[in-house]
Amino acid sequence: MGFLDNLFGNKEKTESNTTALNSITCEPKTIYSPLKGTVIPLSNVSDPVFAEEVMGPGVGIQPEEGKLYAPVDGEIVSVFPTGHAIGMTTGDGMEVLLHIGIDTVQLEGDGFHALVKQGDHVKAGELLVEFDCAKIKEKGYQTTTMVLVPNAALMGTMSQPKLGSVEPLEQIFNFL
């Protein structure tokens, strides 16, 4: 049982039937972009819990649209009840935490629609969450989305992330 299982619990396993982008072949220990947007260093994220890598290393992405796709093939091990955070585990044991926005838990799900549930098995590029960027911003919250690997210490050394403009499913970092 990994960090994400402990954080959110673990439930039954099922297959997902969500909308997907074109499929890719995922390389081991590799993270692909779950969003269209601009990748920034995690240290530039305004929340110190993320910026100081308390939840693990990764990147922030400033989204251009409100669609969060699976950045890897794997199992959905957690869907936060408000829909703003998703935890995944890959076949090689990498844990991935996707967190939409800063302090967006305060919105209590308003503006978020999760399309998957715990136990779903998804392929990279499957749509996980739809979210309303305009509504989130109108309510005074940032939409910067964190892509984190809580168990990175078990994965090896993280590569330098691809920064700047990114499309869904472009490789953003991996572990060596």
C-alpha cells in the first residue's frame, strides 16, 4: 500500500470508459503532460506545500483549458471527493498525484467534474477531470495544476523537466 492509498484509501477495481486523446506507448518511469498549458518549475508554485516538494517532486502547469488527462497508464487509486485531486499508480509502482489549483479544495467541488473513480484502469490520454478555469479564477483561486510523484525516492533521479508551452501527452519528465 503506497502513499496515495494511505492518503485517499483504496476501493474496488473497474475499467474506465472515459474520453481519450490519441493513445501513446508510455515509457517506464515517465510522466507525460496531463494538460495543455505552460509548465513551470514546482519551486515557482505559490503554495509552499507544493513548492517545497512536501508531496513529492514534479512540476506545475498553468492550464489553457479545463481538461485533465491521465499522464500515464495506470490505476486510479484516489479521487478526492471535490474532484480537484486524483492519485494514480503505474504498473512499475510509480505514484502520481494530480492536484488542480491552489487551495481549490475550498470550492467544495464547484467547477470540477471527475469522470473516473477509484479502481478505474486508464491509459495515458484518457480524460480524468473537466474543470471550469474561469469559475475557479472568478472565485479567487489559481488554476496552476501540480503533477507530482510522491514516491520519487523509489524511482531514481528525476530528469530536468520540460518547461514552457506543452500539449497533452508531451513528455515532461522521467526518472533515470
